[in-house]
Amino acid sequence: MADDGTGRRPAWPSLLVLCVAAVLLGVSCGSADTVMPGTSAQAPPAIDLDPSVPFPRTATYFLEHNDIPTVDELARYDVVVLDNEWANRLPRAFFDELRIKNPQIELLAYVNLIDSVHEIGAENYWQNAYKLWQINSDRETEFPDEWLARTADGTPVHEWQDRVMANLTDLAPRLDGLLYVEYAVDWVAEQVWSSGVWDGIFLDVWGERIFSADSDRWDIDRDGYDDLDEDIYGPGKPLDRGLTIGEDRLRAKIPDAILVANGARTMRDGRLNGVVFENFADPAHDRDPAFDLDAYVTAAASDEARDPRLTMTINKQDSGAAPPDALRKARFEFVATLLQNGFWAPMGANYGAIEYYDEMDGGGLGKDYLGHALERSPTMDDLSKPNDEGTGSPAPGVFRRDFDNGIALLNSTDAPVEIRLESSYQKLRGTQDPVTNDGSRVDTVTVPAQDGIVLVR
């Protein structure tokens, strides 16, 4: 498959591919309902996701540019993240049908303001990117070099492949009175949000530190001297201050939008609705499950988030593990997400392959089969304590959360744990892992090491 010029996602489809997708939706390629950039359409009001959305809460994080799942496939999820360009490529009827199929769905536009684009496809396929990165009709960028990250000797700094980072700090040079971060969030409001199809924005690579940058030292203010990493990154430092300026400006322009950022971003004063944890609790991606679980529960329970709150975990099933290990891994990530109010996004080997598991709809019970959580927003301390009635944590390192119609049990230890239940529960009846989800009624259950299970009343 050809490179699309961004390095992150595959190539753009031809007009024929888009037309076929449109025909399948029952609309024409030249429909007058196609969403056009720069319009003043208003996005639909956001639903109060906490506590009104029942459990399980699911999401998908689809960043493919060559194709898009069907309406029926996407409508299975509560939260759908798509690249912002899809609002320009698909008829409005696509998004309207999504909302008819799933009235509680929340659509977030994926936005990356840091990885500059120097090669790109047809302008009508990349309308937003052409505008942000100031690409002319010859596909050459006229983006100001002063807003790119370079060391004092002019060496470009990259975060992803050969894309030169943009400078989101508050010490970047001002051009026409604007910092780059101000210019960029204006683009979000005027070019992305204005399409009228989104409920919110996911700001990628938006944290106090850019861990993947290929140089820790660079000249953030273009004064001819490199600034040290400790003088760029961290709370109260230039990057943090720049992001705060951007969040405040974006909030002023689109006050009702759901805004989420990477898990590396600290939420303060209700600027963000939540954060996203990529490769959540996945040792295959060098993540510490215990650390990630604590960070996720703490963030989702934080009073610094804005209502409606939206925290999300993302996992790629790309370890190469065969069933049942792959299913155990996915189940652990899913149940860990259930311990707080987040939305779990399981993906395949990449962000162009969506996944779905028995536990997400209870093996056919329905997408909201667990109902509402009895503990609205537990902390790790809450999850670690046993309760007098026999619920709560049944053993050290084993966590439990109760719902209207069932319970979730997570064993974070390296040994299986036998749990005696206070009453009988039923296992889900699934087809992917019928050994675990055999539909039997139990009053004692053994949860294997680094595994989880969902039981219904």
C-alpha cells in the first residue's frame, strides 16, 4: 500500500472508492449534504457521558485513510475517533446514519498539530492538512520555518519518522502576532470543528513532554542557543505553558466541544474532558500494568476534568500471541478499563483494524448489558478494599467493581486466585473463548494470573 505522506496512516483512496462507499450508504458522491470545511454548522450537543452512559463503555480509534468501516460496524461503539479529514470526504448522511443507529455515539476528530506534513496527496482529499501546513497547489509547503523545531545549528527535530516537529511552546517566535499554538487551535476551530459533524477533538501528541522526540535539546525561541530538556518540558515549563494557552483559546472558541488529549497531559481547571491511554497496561509495549491502572483510575476520577468526562484506553492486539493468550490479554485490558468510567478501544495490529470481543456485548446480551456502575467513580483505594457484604476486593491485587447487572473481577497478580462469591453469578456465554465464557452458574470462580472476568447476575 502506498505511503500517504504522513507516515502515520495509509494512502488516500481514489474517488471511485469513496463513491462506492457513498453508494452503499444510499447517497451520491455529489450529494449536496456533503460536509464542507469552513461552514458554520453546529455540532450536536454532547451527551453527559458520566454517569448516564451504561457499561461496558467501548470505543474505536480508527486512523486509516484508505478505507472506513461501515456505519453498522462503527455504530457498535460509544466513542468513535476518526481523522478529521473524513468530514470532508464522506457525505453528511454517513454521520447522520451513525447517530440514528447509535443515538449515544460520540464522534471525535483526530488532530495532530505537531508532526508537520511536507508531502501529501490531492488537495480535495487533504483539505484540512493543506490549510494547516500551508501547502500550495504544487504540493510544496509554505509553512513558516520559524515555527518548526530545530537545534541551534539548524538540525530539524522529529517526533515521528521524518516529520519535523512544530513548536508548541509559548516561547516560539510570534508571526503576525500569533504563537504557533494559537494559529493551530484557530485552525481546529475554523477548519475542523466548523464541519458540524464532531462532538469533540482528540489532540494527539499533546503532553508536557514529547517522549519520542529525537533530540531533547533544541532552540525553542530561535535565539541561537539550544534549550535543555529540563528547561522545555514539565509542569510550568514552556511546552506546558504553550499547551495551556492553546487549551484556553480553544475553549473560548468551541466551549461545548469534548476535548481529550494524551495520557501524558495533566488535566487542570476543567480545560480538558479527559485523557487517552495508548497501549494501556500492555507489557508488550513496555507498559507497566500496575502503573497504568493507577494512572487511569486516578485520571478518570480527577476533579480537574470537565464534564462530560471522557477517558479512553486503547490497545493494539499486535503481540502475535495466539488464543487463548491473545484473548486473555484483551480481557485483562477490557476488565481493567471497567474499573473506572473509561471507554475501551481494542484495535488490531494497527489503527486501521477494528476489533470486537464477546465481553463487549456480553456474548449477545446487548451492548449495555452491565447497566450502570454501583460505585460511580472509585479510586484505587476504593477498589482495593473488601466490603462487609462480601463484595469489593477479594484478595490483594484483585479488584472488583459492581454494576446493576453483574460484576467485573481483575487479577493483577502473577498467580491464579480463587474467589468465593457472596452469591451465585453466571459466566457469559461466548464463542471466542468458550472455556472461560461457558455460561455456567458459579458461586466460586478462579481468575488466572493477569486476567479478568465478567459475571452477570
